[in-house]
Amino acid sequence: MSVGLFVVSGAGKVRGRAGVDSLAQALANDLGQARLLAVRQQSPVAIMFPNDNRPHSASLYQLEGLTNPHVSRAQNFIGDFPDSCFFIGTWTGSETRDPLVTGTKWSTLPLEDWLPNANKKDYALVFMPDGTVRSNDLPQFDREYHVAVCSGIGGYSGSGASGGSLPSGDQPQLYRATSLGETRTVCINAGGGIHVESGLVGVTSVPAVGTMHGAGPVSSPRPLTYVGEAKGNPKGTSSLPAPVDDEPTTIPPDGFVTLTTFAQDAAKSGQRLFCSWRVILTKTDSVKTGAYSIPVDANTGAAMDFNPAAKLGAAGVGPAYESSWQWRPPDDAKPGDIFTMALLLQNEQKQLVDVHIKKDLKVLPYGSVLYEHEEAGDRNLWRMNTDGTGKRRFHIEPSKPTAPTNYREFSPTTSANGQRLAFLSDNRPGVNANEQDIFITDRNGDSCSRITMHQFCEAPGLSPAGDRVAFKRWNNGTNTYDLCTCSVVQGSPIVTLRTNVTGIRNGDATNDLHRHFKEDRVTWTSSNSILCTDKDSTFVQIVSIQVDNSGHLDSTSTPVAPPHANAGTWSPYWSPRTRDVYYTRDDPPAGDPWIGRGAVGYSWSVGWNETEPSALQWGSEEWLLTVRSPLADITDEQIFLIRPVAGTSPSDIRQLTSGTGKSRWPIYLP
């Protein structure tokens, strides 16, 4: 059995099953996105794992381009998995480095010429424009590359696989692992089909371990060398749940869906099966049918791969023939269009097999941006499309477009799926003077309930599940803030996690840094940590506070953003897509705040304040929603969409709001 790549997470103790599962799925999604991009651009796209003469890496990066490929994307796992790494190598020492695909147009592309000299020793999985996958002589087994996601590694030797098609000087060094902990296997077959299996597929003799021994330093992540947006980049991806009842599965206009087919040869004829999908247009004005990742003659179909252990989710369906296709809507697709996908199966004589399988896909637009707008004394919540069009007030019960109320509603926050919203109000019924309470509503504003009673709350943040809210509460007795949590059930007790944390009312109002505390927020991560702003006698910084499932303190605080004397970092936002922490930062001399990520900052334009970051997926990348105001008039606060890279150009900055009034606190509604 050979395994080409091992993703190892967790030194010192084995991470829980959920961590292994989620990391395996994240890697499978990265690989699937790269495959789709190769098909769309009609040029190779590689997922690369750094190799600095050691078999450990904690990051991956993406190379793309038909000629002179460049690094267009990078993912470093060291922040969320600080003791994790990728182990690249073999198992038994008897594996081959023979290519999976031969005899096709793209199987003859000389990878030793395509890969830049600086990247030839890194480990590469290269997706081709026909959807197939190649590597720079990584080991393979049963016509698949395997990526094992593990919770620990016990050891490895210096013995790797022999052979291969590349010159020996262009082959990466391989090592052989001897023991791993809890494992999931991400499998990539010759046609580029990707699936995740429990355990280490095909291996029973490798002992599990509970610790990572002697991993040593990991290979360094590669820097980005993005040179501009390449035409044909996918503008979005879609991880789609199964449709409910008879409702179609939904897909954004520029997203894609994966269609996986299993077929069994009940007659045991031994014939290979072929499949294709045909699009039937329904309820649409489109005359196009979209694009498939496997371009073939509609009358012929594509050969299916035999998988002796095929699985649909956790259920076994094998042995069976298996095929995975990706489809995206046509470029003229509009919201509301429905496309019916009809499956066609054929035998080796090209005779149709009688099957009746159809799936409906409905095109829906991307989500919207929820924000607060303040003008002429009114302070309300508004919504707009992600391109800044379609601005309209977000009415919350009892307010209606035909009978609006003027309650002051602000500081919105959402659950991960956007189905539950929280906000502050200082004048809804029951809220007294000098109070700000937290309210909960649904995505459409059709219901509303008050969560806190007679408090002065600020910076609310909903948990990813939407079942708890974290916030800062002003303490009149001590003139300080408490960090608190409570359930979203009305009347639930408030849990105080920490006292004397930084907030709006702290500090000298004339100090620029403290003036910008009004843009502070509290945010959650997926691991039940709360990020908030804290301050000691020297600096302001962002700290992480771990809580248990009931919202009680589980550990002490840990700094997550670097401290900056006489200035600081505040208003954190944790991205569920990239798991990066964005924040507002201001270096001495204070007065020109900008957005940071980790230890790196992105200052897009001198002379602008940039605060309140949150993130959304814009095309195939993550972009930031931020509030900007010119230093000449910091009261002119407007919302911008900005690509978070150093050295941005005008095309990387898009203004979404303008005009009179202030627009603040943008948050994405998926």
C-alpha cells in the first residue's frame, strides 16, 4: 500500500475526531477547487506542499498558469494547528512512482519544464484542463494518490519509493512513515475524483500513537507571487447540502456542484461502464447548458473508475463503478433558473442502460451585506448586495416597509449560517434611558425577542451556532467593562467571564486610539474561543478566552495579536473560511488605523482610517468588508470591499456605500 501524502495534526496529544474530519474535508475542498480552476482556465493548477529537505510541512500553496506559473493562493495551518504538519512519503517502500494517467494530451506535458526551478523539490498534485491529476513522481497505489489526515506521527525512515518519469534531479525526496495516530484518507483518482475515507485506506499494520515524536521544525510556507487576476478564475464555490423533500439543490450563479455517480454490474458481465450527464432546461430563459469538468462527446460518455470499496458518505455501496463530475451554470444564468441534470449510463458497446435519475439545481444569488446606517438621528439596520447595489432598510418586527418604525437598531452580528441575527437597541419598548440591550431576530426580521434586561451592552457577537451571544457590559459601579456571555433564550442568566476589559468609555476621549474603540467587536471562533480587546497599563491587544459549551470560562486569556506599545490592536474578526484573525491596528504615532492579519498588516491607503473588518467570499478569494473614513473627516464613515493583499491596486478596492450619513458594522449574510 502506498500513501503519497500525510497530513499530521496534533503534537503532545491526539486531536479529537472532529478535528481530523474537518481538516480532511478542508483539504478535499482545496483540491476540488484547484481541479475546477484547471478545467475553467484550461491550464494546469497545482496544490503544492513545501519541502525544505525535510518531510514536514504545515502549509500548502497553489501554482497556476499555462506558462510561467505563479503562486496565487497559500494556506498556512500553523496558526490553527500549531503542532501540526504534513508528512510527505510512503509506507512499505515497495510503491511505484509511475504516473496515473498516460496517453492523453495533458499526460505528455513535461512537468519538469512547467514547474519553476524554485518549486521543483516541493511536493505537487497537478490538476490538468481535462480534469485528470498528475504529480511530480509522488507514490501511487491502485491508481490513486492518497492524503492521510492524522492526529499524530510516531516516526519515519529515510527509505522512499523508486522509479518515476522525471529526471532524478527534479524528483522530491520521499520518506517512509512507520506509525500514525487517528487517520482519515483523502483519495484522488486518475480522473481527479476526490473522496474522503475513514482510517488509513488499505493499511492495518501501522500502529496508532498518541504523541508526535521528534517532528522538528516544519518546512516554511511559500510567499505569494500573485501577478493579477487570470481570466477564467472561478468566481465562487458551493458546498451544497442535500435538497429537502422535493426542493432543488441551490447553487450561486458562478458556483459549481459535484455530481458523484455509483453503478454496480449486477450481472457480473465484467464490462466497464460509461456515464455522462445531460442538462434539461426548465423554468429558465437561458439557451446554454453550462460546463462540465469532463468535456466528452455527449453520445459517448466517460469511462467510470472501478472502486472496490465505494462509499456514499459513511455508507458502503461498493464494489461499484464510480464517477465524479463538476458542473457550473452557464454565464447567462439568472437567479431562479432551474436546471435538471439527467444521468446517462452506457456499457462498452455504447448501449444505454435504462436508468431514471434526475437532479434539479436552482440558481440563487450570493448572500447580502447587513450593516448599520446612521443619518439625521436615525440609526437603523440596512441590507445591500455584495456589489453595493440593492440598498434597502432591514425592517425588524413590528417595523414594515409600509409602516416603518424608527427604533434605533445597530451593531449587527450573525450566526455562521446567517439564519439568526443579534443587534443592539437603546430605545425599543422596555429599554430605559442609558441602557443598550441585545435583541435577537431571524434572517427576514419577522420575529424579535429581547435577550438582556436593563443592561448597557456593546460589541455583541453571536456564536457560530447562534445559540449564545458574547458581549461587553458597562459596569457603572467600577466604570469598567465586563466580558459576558448568555444564551439567546430570553431571561437566561448572564455569565461574567472577565472584568475590567477595554471598551468605548475607557481612556481619554481626545486620544485617537481610544476614539476608535467605538469600532470594537467581540467575535467567536469555531473552537468555542471568544476574541475581544483587552488593555493593561501599556498597550491594547486582542486576547482569546476559551469557554465551555454552556458559555462559562474554560481557560485564561491568551494574546492572539501582537501588542503595540502606545497604540494597539482591536476589533477582531475570525474568518470561518480561512481561519485567519483580522483586526484593526494603529502603530505609533497613533492616528491612522489600518487592518492587520496575524503579524502582517495591510495598509491600503495613507490618509484613511480602516476599521471594523469582516470577511466574505468574493469570487474564488476572501475579501474584507471594512469601514473607511478619510483622516480629513473621520466622521465620513463608509463601507468598502477590499482584497486583503499587500500592495493593492485600485481594482482591489470597491466602495459599497457613499453619500450622507454613516455606514458601519458590515457583516456578511450567506
